[in-house]
Amino acid sequence: MHLGHALEAMQTALTELRPWGRWTVLGKGEGYKVKRIEVNPGHRLSLQLHHRRSEHWIVVSGTAKVTIGERIECIHAQESTFVPVGTSHRIENPGPHALVIIEIQSGGYLEEDDIVRLNDDYGRGDGK
């Protein structure tokens, strides 16, 4: 592997801890970003929306209770769902084990400051 490609791959693997668990960027390119999201049992992400990206969630392990707009449903391992741009959404882990999701973001802007938090269990503001 060329050194430049190795450095780019190292920079791509970014993990951030959150009060609900953690996420890791697995890859990104023009118009897309792929994350591995791990949600601790009994925790949930903020109810949020994005103005400039959509998200596709694939459950790897565990059960996700998801809110997408007015719809609330459980998504199990090997199932997926889609969140359109501008739609409120939330992921929750109602189970006793870690929930692992692969999230594929697509759109013209994929940074963390495109988060509008509508409700948050941890008192966080936008982008955190």
C-alpha cells in the first residue's frame, strides 16, 4: 500500500465516544460517509434531523427501536431502514446487549454540525 493511502486510511478510522455509546467512521468519500454505531443497552441517541443528508441504517446485532418522523418500529439484525433528508429520527437500544448499526450517510454535506437536536437525554446542544 502506498504511504499516502495508508495515512488516508488511518485518518478515516475516527472513533468518538458519546454518552449513549460510540461511533466510528469506517470510510468516506465524495457524497457519502459510513459509520459503525454502537448503542449501549437502555440508551438512545437524540431525536434529531439533518438538513443536508439522508441516512440508511443496517442493524448488525441487537434490536433497534427507531423513530422516523411519526413512525416508531423495531428493526432487527439483518434488517434496515431509511431516513430521508429533513426527517426527525432517533435510534434506541431497548435490549440487554449492545446494539450495532452500520449507518450510510449520503448528501452534499456530511459534517457533525448538520445536526438539529429536537430532544436529548443528555442535555447536549447541536453537533455533539
